[in-house]
Amino acid sequence: MASTSSGALRRGFTSAGLAILTAATLAACSTQETRPAPEPLLIVPAPISFDGHVAGRATDLVFVLVKDANPAIPGIGLLTGERLMVGLPKVFQRNSASPLREDADFNLVLTRGWPQAAVRQKGQYRIVYDAKSNSIGVQALVDVRPVGPNAPGIKVIHLRGNTFLNLDPGDHPVRVSLLGADGREKRAWQGTARIEFDAPSARLAPTNFHLAPGTNSDFQQSGLGKDSPHWLGLLLWGAAGSPMNNVGVAPRDLSRHPRYTGGLLVQDTNGDGRLDISQDKVVGGIIGAAPAGAKGQSATSPVKADGKPLLSGQVLRHEKYPGGGKPNPGLLAVRFHTGDTRGLYRPTFELIGGNGVQFTIPTADGR
């Protein structure tokens, strides 16, 4: 009898203890925050500088949250109080010589996915920095919805203003977090920032400085067999980051440069204002991509009144930008003419020893 009572007591104690333990475990789980699985984060050099991705230089990088630059593809929005933060490893050192300006977009700016397409900072968000986690980002002052002037929404974070310094070369992990007003992580992106040991020998980047603010030459719609409404724009840099001037587009030469099916980028070295690959320097080229069977497409330099091509460094920056109304060093304008077939025309511009940039020109029906 005593044995039976003792067994019942042990069983009762075990059941009660298990119930308490289970309740405690469930309570702990209910209060533990689960971090969202990160989405891919693309990190690339900013399109307005030459060496923002080089060790020992000021950080100038863009963090791409939505990779598709097509304005028809939506970006993200922010609700009042939410924060969008870039968590940087310590190899990105806060530069005390560059003050944090929370009420301006000097240190960091949100963009809508193409160059010179900022999401307006004033009245919409402020810049914030957390020294403990080495995180910088924005906090929404109002709902920043991906409509109206903000459309198609936030796609890119541009870190600039000499705010950080790149200490060491290598591949460095970065996490971008969208935090709710309560501080909980609602969404995340994870990627790798590559910092180079040396600056590249040449570099190019897309730009819209030659167009009115808000205008985008990439993904502009064009009719069949017509010049696109806006010139494509590129910023060119050569050795030591100097602007690469006097470059234009010359016809292709497949026997000597078979890679460049859409034309050659040639630098006028004899100063006659014309492009002759037998006398001037080939610095890059264009890799054509067009709908199957398309004919008649071309990329050329605009022509000046004297019949000579408009070369890089001669193109005017639009008057509504700071320093506008004057020739922009290294700025190359390209006139693109679509072919006779509907679809997407995607020329890639490339510098020898440097990088490449692709534009997309859809025909008028968007296909």
C-alpha cells in the first residue's frame, strides 16, 4: 500500500513538473523574437564616384534592396516610426571628420532605383546612427509610401558623404534591417560588400546629370525605328580616377574587336574632334543585345552643329543640378536608335580594364 502511494506520488510529481516546464518553455518562446530570413542584398560601388569601394578611401556604396530597376516594379515603403538600417562591420570606420546631419541627405540618401532619383528626405525621414552596432539608416517621420513623388518606392540606399572609411580590403558581410516602430525586425537583406585593395584602371557608371531632375534614360520607352527620347548617359573615369574626356562612339570593327558588336568607345587623342580608330585610342565598346531578328538598331554619339561628334567632357550638366549649365567632366552622351522589331534593346557599355553597364530600352508597347 505504501509502495502504491509512493508510485502515485512520483507520477503526480513528474506530471506536475512536466506541465510547469512546458508552460515555462511556451512562455519563453512566445516572448523570443524570431528574425526574418534575409533576402539577397546587392552591394556595388556608387555611380558618382571612382574609388568608394577601395581600401583606405571614403565609403561610397549603394545597397540594392530591389534589384529590378524597372520603374514598373515596386520598391518598398516605410510607416511612421519605422527604421531602415544598414549594419556595417567594424572594417567600415565612422569618420569623425564628417558630421552626421540627421535633417539632410548628406550622409545617406534613399533612391527609387536609378541615378539622381532620390526619395525626398525633407519632411519624410531623418538620418540615424547607432555607434554600438555601427549601423546607419533612416527613421520615417511620416508614412513614406511608394506612390506619387515617391513612386515606385525605395529600392536603393546610397551611403556617402565621407561618413565612413574603408579600412581593409576583402569581402565583408552587411545586413540591412527594416525595423518596426517597436524595434522588431520585420524584414532583412543580407549581402557582401567587396572592398578592393587598389582602385580600378578604368570605370564607368550610368548617370542622368544631363537630363532634367527626375528623368531616367534607362527603361525609357521608344518607338520602333526611332531615336529614343533621351540620350543615354555615362560617367567615365580613367587612371587615378581622372575624368575620361574626349570619348565618343565609333562604328564597330569586328575583325579587331569582335566582342563589341554594337560599336566602339574611342578617345580622340590627336585633338581633331573626330574619331578614327586607326589614329585614336579604343578604350571600350558596346555589346549589343536586341530582339531576335531585329535590324537597324544603333548607338552613336550625338552630332554637334559643326558635324563633329559630341564627346565626353563636352556634354552639359542640366542647369537644375548644382554646377549645371556647364560641361560635365567625363560625361558621355549616347543616342540610341531602336531597330525594326518589338521587344527589349539592352546595350552594354564597357571600358577595357574596367567594368560594364547595361541599359534597357523597351519599345513603346513595353514588350
